[in-house]
Amino acid sequence: MVDSTNYVKIEVGVLTRMRFDKAVWETRSVMDPKLGFAKDVSTLNFHVVELDGKPVSTVWSITSSTLQEQLKPYLAGDKYLAYRFVITRDGGGYAPPRIASAVPV
């Protein structure tokens, strides 16, 4: 699902299928939800060109270091370009999304 800020949001229990054509690392300031102050975090941003089988032009921004680590092998040599990723979130709250599958295209 794409929210009003043109970013992909991964919903709990929903499989979201995406293809990307660009990946960029960025440092940004975000509010820590538990401590209530801003902190700098590294984000992995993908330009999404396909969302659930439909062509789009939007952004998926990942702050979860766990998910970033899962995606790192696909960044080397731009391997992510050859895959359609299926992403899901298993729990609510601050549970990070995870790769359910990476299907070669």
C-alpha cells in the first residue's frame, strides 16, 4: 500500500510484491518513539517500479537494520534488479518487515 507521502507501507499480515530499479543509502533524522528525541539513522531507499503487479513510481524506505542486512546480498552488483521481492510484517508495533521470498524475474 502506498501512503499519502508516496512511500510504500508494509501492512501486518499482508504480502507486498515489489520490483526496484534503484537503491540509495541515506542518513536521516527520525524521532525515537520510545525515548522521544531525534536521532540519525541509516536508511536504505528503493525506487519501486512495480507494486503488487502494477507499474508505479514510488519509494520504499527501510530503517530496520535487520531487513537492511537481509537485503545487502542483493545490493552487491545490483542483483536486486533481477528479483521481485515479497515482503511481509508478522507482528504489530515495531516488528520489522521481512523478506518472505525473492523470486527471479
